[in-house]
Amino acid sequence: MSATKGKKPRKRAGVSLNLLLWFSFTVFALLLLVVFMAVQGILVSNQYREQTVELMRKASEKMSLELAAAEDPAGIDVWREMQSIEDEYDVSVRFLYTDGRSVFTDTDESYPEIAQKLKERFSAGDRDAVFSEGSTIAYATVVDTGGQMYFLYVSDSLLRLNTLESSLRWLSLATALFSVVLAFVMSGFLAMALTKPVSEVTEQAKELARGSYDLDFRHDYFCSEMTDLSDALDYAREEISRADSMQKELIANVSHDFRTPLTMIKAYASMIREISGDNKEKRDAHAGIIIDEADRLSALVEDVLDLSKLRSGVGLQAPTVFNLSETVYRIADRFAYLKVTLGYVFECEIEEDLYAFADRERIEQVIYNLIGNAVNYTGEDKTVRIRLFRAHGGARIEVEDTGSGIAEEEKQTIWERYYRSKEAHKRPVKGTGLGLSIVKSILVRQGCPFGVESELGKGSTFWVEFPSPPEDGFMDGTGHKEEK
């Protein structure tokens, strides 16, 4: 009950991507068809009207030529030609006086409304005009023949256009219905094809979360985004798998390192109680071993906690300006006991009066860890070289060993928090494999460039560069000058 009490309720899942794509494609196809039908109706209507007007203009021009050549505009020959034009162009032609009376009729057939409209239109100087009213479209022009002005009025019905539009409307509706059904089906298959890789990767990601690292995310997907995602997940799988392996190794190493001093403490405590309790010399010797092992155990715990603090940003101090040369000298002297006890050689080339602007305590920890790492991995000659010199406007420290070197593919791995060399050799400076990870965490926080140069069989050189201090004096974090 307590385990689930503080757990935040999960938000309601959204709409399925498969369903969303399916619906989107279908709606898009439907909208596309609606737009197509609307545009088609407008284009067909406009195209039909333009063609009809052009046809009437040709009929009018032909009739005008006939009137211009005729001796009697009201003669039978002109009337026959007009009938021929009507049959040829399938239009209605009216030859009118300006008052609206028809020239070719014996009746009182008259179109005064048409004549009035033409007079109003032609009063502005126009010689032709197009009229559209109701289901009729007409083309009219002015004809001057025999010294008299006439109106030539050619018209056509739009009923055929209405019939055509109605037929197209039904055809478009049937096409739209078929297209929507087809789009509905095709979008379903397309949506499933698009979401299938996502579902596959999701299932593999769930397996990865359950601790299964024997997975292969990399596949030849149809889109580059899915390929990039699978590559990123595969890289994450490799990193998580390696971290998990290193974590297990760390637990084994730390457990072993914890067990050894605890066993020693327990054994020598028992010896004091049972054997050397009354012998001051032996009791002091055994108590000294207990103290040493307790210090070792304490240092081990401190190392683990230190990395945790660094990763969370706890315990960092404000940067100060301090004498880096003296700091390196002092830390190197802490390893002097190895010269006497184990015959180690420390070659120091330290330029005087070099200063750094950083968290002094943490930088001391960096230098100590780098020298300790070099001591642990140097070659049979037991030589460690420490160099400090000016570089790039600041200071650069290099710690070199003569060990077996680091393979190219491991140069990034050595900075991992669980990394520890598998080489079987005695370590003068005890460690848990966290030293270089602590170094990396500190230097990243301090903004100091760092790295390693190594060649197999020729040792390794770890380096760090410190920016030059501010120019406004050698001030520490409290505003006080540090003594040179």
C-alpha cells in the first residue's frame, strides 16, 4: 500500500496513432474530393460559357459579313443565310431594328426590352456585348448597312449546361463515394504500415525496460526518422547493458573490498580479546591494523558517496584562485612512501607560480586520483611522470604512466562510473573503479578540458587544462587575496 501511495496517477492515454492516421487520411481524401468537385463545377461552367460566347461571336461575324455584302439587308437571301447560320452553329439569330422590331417577319414580333438594353449598352461606344439572364446567354453587336443601324442579337440556351452540370454532379458524387471507400481502406493499410515499426520498437523498448539486453533495434525501416530512432535505442541498449554490467562488477568489487577489511577487523578484534589482550605490544599492533582497515573501509564509503554528491551537485565550493604549482608538489609528496616501500619513481617537472581559478578542494582530489591511477597502472619500471606547465593561456597538468596503454575503443569507457581494468596486478593505491569517474564529474562541473593520450604498449598520459585566473587580482572565494 505504501509503495503505491506516492505514485502519481497515470494520465489517460491519447488516441491511437493508427486510428489517428486512418481518420486523417480519410478526411483528407474527402476534403480533396469536395474541393475537386467544386473546382470542376466552376471550371466546367466557365469553360462552357466561354466556348458558347466564342461560337456566337463567330456566327455574328459571319452574319455581319453577309449583311455587308447584301444589297437588301431585309432580302430573302440574307434571311436564308441567317437560317443557315442558325443550323450550322445551333444558335438563335435575331436581326432587329433599333426599336426592337424584327427585320425578317411579317408579324408584329418585337423585342423592345432587348433593344432598350442594347441601346443602354452601346450608348457608351461599345460595338458588342454579352448578356446572361436566366437560362439564356446572348451576344449582340451593332451593324451599319445601307446607311441604317441594326442590332444583330445571337442567343443560346444554357439548358444543355445545366444538364451537363447535373450529369457531372452525379458522376462526381459516385466517384467521390468510391474514392472515399477506397481511401478508407487504403488509409487503413497505410496507417498500419506506418505504425507497425513504432509498435515493434515500443515492444522492444518494453523488453529493454524489463532488463533484456539481447535485442536488435536496428532494421531497414522505410523512413529515416525510424532508422535514427532505432539507432538511438540500440545505442542506449548498448550503454545500459554496459552500465549494468559495470554496476554488477562494481557491486562485486565493492562487496569484496568491504568484506576484506571487515574480516580483518573482526579477526584482529578476536585476537585482542583472546590472545593479545594482556600483551601491550601485540595489542597495539593488532589495534593498529584494525584502525588501518577501518580507515580503508571509511575511504571506500567516502568514495562512493563522493561520486553521488558530485553527480547531484552537492558539496561544491565557490571557485578561488590558488597556487597550482604548490598544490601539485604537495599532493605528489603524499605518494613519497611508495618510493621507500615499493621502489616507485616519481619524475616531477613542475613550473613555478602557476595559478588556477577553481574549486581548490575538488582539484586536489582530481590530481590525487590521476596520480593514484598512474601508480596503479604503470609498468614494471614503476615510473610515474608529473608535468605542470603553461599552455593556451592557462596551466596544463599531465600525469604519465608506462603501463600497457589503453585501446582506442576504451578511451571513453575508462571515464565511466563503473569501469575498472580487468588486468590482474597488485594495486598500491586501493580503489573501487570510481576514481576517473570522479575526475570527470569534477572537471565537467569546473569547465576544465581534459582527456587521455595513450598507445598500446607505451603507457598513457592523462591531462587537464586550467583556465587562467581573473585579472583583477588573486582573490579567493571570500574576497581575500591568497598569499603567493
